[in-house]
Amino acid sequence: CRRFEGCRLRAYLCPARVWTCGWGATGKDVKQGTRWTQAYADARLEVDAWLHFREAARISPVLWLCPDDISAAIGDFVFNLGPGAYRASTLRKRVDAQDWQGAARGLRKWVYGGGRKLPGLVLRREAEAQAILNAAKQ
């Protein structure tokens, strides 16, 4: 998450027009004017990343048995886009079927924010796809 989120200690509107703070955190406690310390942002990322991975694994229990890089890639996707997007996606179906080639292709489709293709999301999805493909080879 850190590699692609960056950290901003003052709340800002992300491309999807959602108030965001720290390492990409959103929620009821993040609104215009929110300010965090670096220590809080770091701690919040640890908690949020774990919660999003856990939610991804609840939706796709196969993730508990997958190599760490696959679980981390899908956890990062859920951190970035939320469990609802993952639950409703064909990506989830590919993960559940352990179709790693299909999962990598599916990840690469999720590169739009606020209605436009974002270079940062292209890089993020490619990194997730490569992590899955590399782990699946082993």
C-alpha cells in the first residue's frame, strides 16, 4: 500500500472524490480538515491493511491458503477499491477458482478513478498482477 498510496497528513479529495488521509485511509473519521500525525497515519495503515486483507479472505477463503504475495496483492486491491467492488467482480471469481492468469488480467482492468484512466492505478494493478503471476509460478 505504501508504495502506491503515498502519505498525506491532511485530508484531501482523491480522484474518486472521497476524503482521504494518511496512507489512503477513508471512512467516517476522514473529512475536510482532518489532520493526522505521521505516527497515527502509520498505525492506521497497519490496521486498515490487515482489516482489508481479512475482508478479502472472508470473501475468498482460498486466500488463507495462497502464497503471501497473492494474498497481499488481493488485499491491496481491496484496500484500494473496497470489499464491495471485489465481491461483485469477476476478479473474485478468478481468485476463487485459483485462475491466476485470469486474475492478473482482471486486475489490469481496474485502472480508472473519477472516470479517467490514472497512471498510478495502471502501475499499481500491474504490480499486483505480477506479484500474483510470480507467486503462482513457484
